Amino acid sequence: MITLTVLTDKPQSPFYEQLLGKVDDYILHLRDKKGSFLVDKQTEKNIKYFINRVMDQPWKNHLLLGVLIYGENKADPVYIESIITTINKRFKDIFEVFSLENMDSFDVENHMYQYLKADVLKEHTDIMRSRLLTLYKPLITSTKRWILSNLDSNSQTHLEKYLFNTPSFDSREFSSFQLSNQKSKDTRKQETDALVNLLPQIRAEGNFRWNQVNRLRNAFLNAREKVTTSKIELPFEFQYDEPDRISERLYFRLWDKASFILHHKDKFGLTTLNSAEKRTGSYSKENNHYFIEFVKAEVINKNEEADGFWFTEILNEGVFGFWHQSIDDIQRKKKK
């Protein structure tokens, strides 16, 4: 069992000072079984969002506790981002429509139930409502399980007030959710039926794409091995040739998180730069990782334009991640 104690040493996160005194000290200093602070395992993007959007909200400690534990459980940072943004936005909506001021006044059986039943905020879609419940209930379960398994009784008692209340209802009670889910299933079936005759072509294209990505992965691993064993300073430039049937040469740069920050100082704030220089927090050895920059592709022995990777256009158009949240209708139609 872990005894929750605020020690003299402190987390290495570059955002520690901004969080100190703003959130519960017990939560901020939570450690894993090896003694590492949970806050140091969070991505810079998620912590920044929390500081900028959540830290002044009544549910800040509840949400921080949950996402720190999700991070300790190795959840995908993108999934954690979805949890933070979705729950924060929907709670702001619910608190505003019911004129709530603190978590003690929030009744999940009343306020959230009315929201999910569409008694309020009727302009919200069924997907928005069901998404809240889909993320909210597992967050509670995961948080409770970790606390019971890792903390002593005194710490459990202290953190109990920061646990979101568990609703007695589930998605089956909301007929609109069921209709929405069934409609989605029917749509998916129609789409998959239309692809049956194209399966051989899809399979061939899939094999080509997998092989190209696999060659890229192997080249990346070889470059990383060379850098780590020979202690080569980053960025490290390398290249490799595709098979004769493709006849292209691909050029890359290998980076790690800190080296990329320090080579683009004009793009980052002082806190981030200091952390990268000292290799602390998100840029510590424990949290470091390598990645590659695709520089260019060229056709070997021919004066032609290279195709490069099959996913280059996807990257250039910015359709990875949550692109749909920050564009207008014209841009959204173009990307689709």
C-alpha cells in the first residue's frame, strides 16, 4: 500500500508551481508504487488545458484526480484529452443551466439525469449527451479502483470528497441514445455492404501501405539505435531507398522531445524551454521519446516528382486528431 504523504521533494513537471496552491496538495503529490509523481506522467497539452480551462472550476480536483489515475494506468493521452475536454464542457453547461455554484450542490441523479433526458439544453445532440455518460462512468470506476488498491485508509478518506458521484442509471434508460446507436449501426452496415466488391483491391492496397510503414518503422529503429549507441547529437539525418518497383529515396530527421524544443526556441515559452534544457518533467529521461521528421522524397535516377508516403496528403490537410473542433463548415466539407 502507498501512504500518501507530501514529501520535501516535489514533482518535476514544469507546471508544478502553477498547480501548487490551486489544487488539492494530496492529489498534486500522488505517487505510483515506484515513488514517481503521477502529475509528471501527464502530457504537456493535457496539463495546459487543465490549467487554462479547468483550474478555476468547482470540479477541478475531481477531474484532476481521475485523469492522473488514468495516466498512471497507461491510458492513451488522446483519450485522456477527450475525457478532460468533454466532462469539463458538459459540466460547465449543466452548472450554468441549473445555476449551480459548487460540487455539493450538484446532484447527479437530478441535474445530470435531466440533461441526459434532454429536459434542458435541447440544442445539444444525443451524441453529446451519450458521450458524457460514456466517459463519466468509467472515470469513476477507474478512480475508485486505483484508490482502493494503492492508498491507505487515511488517504482514501481524504480523497473521497473528490470522487464524482456514481449515477444509478445507464445509457439503456435513454431511448434516444438507443435510437442514435441503432441508426449508427444501420449506417455502418450500408457502408460496409457497398465495399464487398472492392475487398480484393482494398486488401492489395492495405498490404502495400503496411509494408511501406513497416519499412519506415525499421529505418526509424535503426536510426534510433545508432544515435543511442554512438551518442550522436540530435537531430540526426538519415535516408533509405524504397524497393525498385517504387524507386524512391526518402529523407528524415530523428529528434527527441527536448532536442526539438531547443532547436525551435522561438515557438515555445520560457517554462517549456527551461524544462527541455534541464531534461525535467515531460522532457526527463523517463518521459522522453524519439520521433522523426519527414524531410522529402525523390525519385531515383529520374527527373520526376516523387509520390512519397500514402499518408502525406492526410498530414498536409490536418485531418488527424480533433481537427473538426477548430474549423468552419467550408473547411470541414473540404476535409471530408
